[in-house]
Amino acid sequence: MRWTGPDGFEADDDVARVDVDVVHGFLSTSYWAAGISRDVVERSIAGSLNLGVYAVDGALVGYARMVTDRTTFAWLADVFVLESHRGHGLGKFVVSTLLEHPELKGIRRFMLATADAHELYRTYGFTEEEPGRLMTIRHNPADLYGPQ
């Protein structure tokens, strides 16, 4: 499914169109997945509902994915816009489009983790969970993927 965005950009959920090299290149230097291997990125894409943002020339310039059962739960992950294409509203475009995706209608709980974009996500209705309810097992990316 395709959506028209600002300034001629387009969003598309066709997994075959995702440029794995671009996604891997960004994620491998991100604070949340530093050093991640291309193989792990490929497997994460295969197991998710993906949304790429594409420039007029077809190049992938933004991305987000939803880890979901498409029924009750969805985790928003790996949201980014390449630095060279920021300032066009593409971050908001990819997040709002993915949250409104037809395959996610009726989802009871959307979740995400962020170190620096709380205000952005609050505009979509995300709130910080009350302490004492959410539990996690957290592994250091460097331990999983090796030192950067």
C-alpha cells in the first residue's frame, strides 16, 4: 500500500522495496542498535510490518517498522529519517502513516522506546508507563553485536 507525503515523498509498506543496505547503515550507527549485523537487520525486516519513505527518485530516505501480531499488540521500532532529508516532516509522516496502517486497526497496545523523542511521540498519544508495571530484559548492543 502506498501513501503520498509532503514534497513528493511517498510511503510504501512493500517489504521488497526496502533498501536493506540503507536501513543497516543507519541502524548500525544508532544509539539503540550500534554494531547490528546486516543479517539481524534482514531478519527484523522479515518479521515486521515495514514502512519505507521514498524520495521522488525512489531512494529510501526514512523507515519505521512495527513488530506486531496485527491483532492486539504492536511495538514501534527503528524509526529514522536520513539526516540529508530531515526538515520535510518525514518523521511525522512515517510515524502517523504506520500508526494508521489498516493492518493495525483495533490494536490494544502500541509501545516504543526512545531516549530523545518523547515530545514527538506524545503528540500521537504515547505516554510514559506508570512505574512498576512494564518490565524488560535489556541486552547491551555491544555485547550482542560486538564493539563499535
